[in-house]
Amino acid sequence: MLIAFNPIYAHPLPEGHRFPMVKYELIPAQLLREGIITESQILIPAPLEEDIILQTHAPHYWQQLKQQTLTDKEQRRIGLPQSPELTLREIVISRGTIDCALHALYHGVALNVAGGTHHAFADRGEGFCLLNDFAIAANYLLSQRLVKQVLIIDLDVHQGNGTAALFMGNPQVYTFSMHGAHNYPFHKETSDWDVPLPDGMNDNDYLRTLRDCLPVLIDEVKPDFVFYLSGVDILETDRYGKLKVSAQGCLQRDELVFSTLKKHGIPCAVAMGGGYSTQIRDIVNAHCNTFKAAGEIF
């Protein structure tokens, strides 16, 4: 099992910022401390090449990121202040997701400590997302003819609106999003299959819903590769999630996804997505459980 991590993932933010950037330092440290991974399993991704970015993102938007010309309004929509270091972070994360996908093709699974930036559109960023790493990696695999049919399983509590828009009408990438019905983004895009969840959904109902969906996805889409966004903002401790899923339920979700893919021999690249629990340990523990589940099942 390969883990993509670069210290640049933990980008400094203004004091009091609501995005828990520190988790990107804590996750690999805890994985090592608990013996879930070893140092030899960590790959440090390099920056992604421009031509690969432009397979997914509009040239004028990429120039804005490179030249630091996002307007104040555009920065507010993203929720992060622009800087050269932030742009570099995004392209390193995207390279990490491609690296994970390439590894998973031959070894079953690989996980990026960051990524899952599913609110980024071709021509703009939103919701702490500048570039859409899953879209970039999916387009790369397809352009290299390494896969024929991609399935994106997005289980972040927020709909993958950017991903849905990027692949609308593209039969080679099927987008599945199971998310809070009354949560951000308040204007939803149309995925190939959207499953809106009511506020307050508990473990049993959440897992039953997912258990009903996964076989249909596998049978109908017949993917030869899956990107899995394992957001932990479904937790009952999350400040913004509005669901009532326990830490154990979140782990069972991951186990369900991984065991289904393993059963069908489908390789999988994973990105962590969101998590905004008040206590950082709740976020980190839940993310680390995803790595643990992947290692045990694959």
C-alpha cells in the first residue's frame, strides 16, 4: 500500500481559519506511530506538469492561479487566500493522486493524505478547492489509455459539484455522490447518480443506503478503476455535516467500499476529502481508520 504525502500539504493559514490544515501533519505521523504504515510506503509527490493540468482546467483559470490574479471575490469563493505556495500545494496534491492511481493499477489500492478537491470546476475554484485532483487523475488515466471506465465514489458530506460538472456527458467517467441534501453547495450540480441524505441520518440508515447502492454501481457502470473520496465530515462530531454517523459507522463505510472493490478486483485510489469536527483528534482518527481499513482489506 502506497501513501502519497508531501510536507507542503500542511499549508499555513491565518490564525483562526476554519479549515483544519494541521490534519495533514498529524495523519502521517499517527499512521507511522501506530504502525499502520512504514516510512518506505510514503511517496513524496512532485509538482504536476502543466499540460496534464490543462487536460482538465481552463487555460485562463490556470493562468490566474499561476500569476496570482484571482479577484477578492474569487478568493472568497474558494475560502483560501491566494499565494504561490498554495498553488504549488494544489499541483503537488494532484500529482499525488495520479501517483496513487498508477500504483493502485498494479497493487490494488493507494491513498493520498490530501486531495478530494471536488468543488473545483474547470474554470474556477470553490469550497477550499482550487484544482480537481480526481478529475485531473481520471482524465490522465483515460488519455494514457490505462483504463476505459472510471467510477468516482464521492462519500464526502458535501456534493461533488465540480466533479459532476466536469464529467457531465462523459460516458467514460461515472460520478456518484452520496451527500447531505441540505448542505453545501446549496446549488447542486447533476452527478450521474446523486443520493441526497436527510439531516440526522444515523449509522444504520447510512450504511444500508450505501450497501444498496454499491452493487448497482458495480453492475451497471462496470468500472475498471475507482476513485474514492472518503470524507469524514459525515461524523456526528462534525461542525457542518448535519449527519449522525459515529466513528465506527465511518469505519464500516470504508470497509464496505474497500471490500466491495476487492471482491470485484477493481483498483482504487483514495483521497481524504473534508472533516471539520471540533476536536482535531476526531478528524485524524477517522482518516487514519480509512488507511487502516485499506491496508487490511487490500
